[in-house]
Amino acid sequence: MDRQVVCGDTMSGAVLVTGIVTVLGAEGRKFLVRDAEPAEAARLRCAEATWAAPPHLLPPG
């Protein structure tokens, strides 16, 4: 399971750090993660681009 992690400053709203990680496990609201491998990050970015594409650009079906 891949996720994008974004940490921001709640006072200014500025994004301080962002990264793509692989979730290894979860316990309640705490997650064990590691940096995503390049292939995992690429798969996530491709999926995001596909879902963000206008419907007329998506393959039929």
C-alpha cells in the first residue's frame, strides 16, 4: 500500500516536507512506513495521473 505523506506547519499552512512511503503495518492511528522504492513511487504517480486525467482521455471500458 503506497501513500503520500505531507507534513505541514499548522500555524502558517506551509508544507514542510512531503514524501511517498510504503505502509508496512498499522496499529490504531499509528503507521509503520519506509521510503518507497523508485518503482513503487512511479506506480503511485502513474495511478494519480490516470485518475486525474479528463474522462475523454481515459481508455474505453
